[in-house]
Amino acid sequence: MGMEATVWPASLPADLRAHLPEGLADGVFPAGCPSRTVLDHITSKWGVLILLALSEGEQRWSELRRRAEGISEKMLAQTLKTLERDGLVLRKAQPVIPPRVDYSLTERGYELSGLLVPLVTWAYNNADDILNGQR
């Protein structure tokens, strides 16, 4: 992929700054801003993968573990609990034996996953160049 170098302005262009919430004109969340915590939860390595997997519909624990290749049981449990607490994931325990738990996205979770798709697509399309040290 022969990509030409693009020269970007030293600061965020005015048209992009106009879309930021008031107080974030410089593009940085102030210390103590709750948005930092939320961003940490949703942009974690596993958070993004789980949200995208669930954007395709309700899934069981084992399906999520298989799809998020490399995730440990502990990390999957922790990530799902965090996303559930944040109101992005719905956990539905079925009263059957053996126990069955299904996970799905809430309305807010679907809204968020729609915003993550362009980011993940960009990462996928640029990963080779970036990891090979190209710009």
C-alpha cells in the first residue's frame, strides 16, 4: 500500500473542534472528568472486541470467549461486569440446568458499537503499515 505522507495541522482543525463538547476545545479531557473513565472502559483491548461481538446479536459466555481469542475467563468476566455496570451490556441468566447466561447490548451499547465500527475498520486497514513503521 503506497500511501503518501499527509501533513496535518499542529492543532485540531476548527471544524473538528466544533463537534467537541464545550470545554474540550483542545481535545483533552480534564483530570477527574468522568469521560476518561468511560473511555477507559470502552476502548480497552477487550472492551472493544466484546462490544463489537455483541453488536452482531445476543451471545453466550462460551461464544464470547471463543470470539475474543486470547481472553482469559477472569478478564472476560471483569470486562462484561464493567460494561454491564456502565449500562452497555445486558446480562440475562436463564433458570436452567446447566446454568445459561446470555449477553446482549443495550440501546446505548448498540449506539456505541456503531461509533466503534469506523475506528476498528481504520485500525484494521492501517495496522500493517503502522506495525511496519510506515506512515
